[in-house]
Amino acid sequence: MRRFLSARPPEDLNLDQRRWNRVVALAKSMAEDGTVPALAVDIVCGDGCLEQPLLFGRQRLEDEPGSLRDDAIFLVASLTKPFVA
């Protein structure tokens, strides 16, 4: 699992540290228990900067957990767009 890799602390990104930690814990849990095979969490800041994503899960279903590469491509269906926008 990758941690928050921004050069800026969460507070500088207008993130509440406690809430951010809950997001990270939930994403990690969902990937580890198999609720989702892979999950990426990223932040687009108000200044338009894209922070380094957090990656959880596996690249392929038969892979070990934690094998998700940073160049993974996720297919996004119309139903999920509000969650990734």
C-alpha cells in the first residue's frame, strides 16, 4: 500500500487529517477484504494540481494484494462518473 505521497501536508490541501485517515483506512480495507479488486484514490486540488494517487489492491485477480501498479488503467462506466469527477 502506498501512503499519501504529496509533498504538501493534508492541511495545505484543505483536507481534514482525521477524515483523510478514514478514507485511507476504508479504501485499504475494501481492497484487502476483496470488496473491490483494486482501488485508487486521488485528489485534484483547488489550484488544479493532481496529487500522487494512493493505490490499493491487485493488478490482476490472481495477483497478490498490493500488486497494483502506478500505471494501472481503470475502466469507468457512466454510473461511476459522479464518484470519480
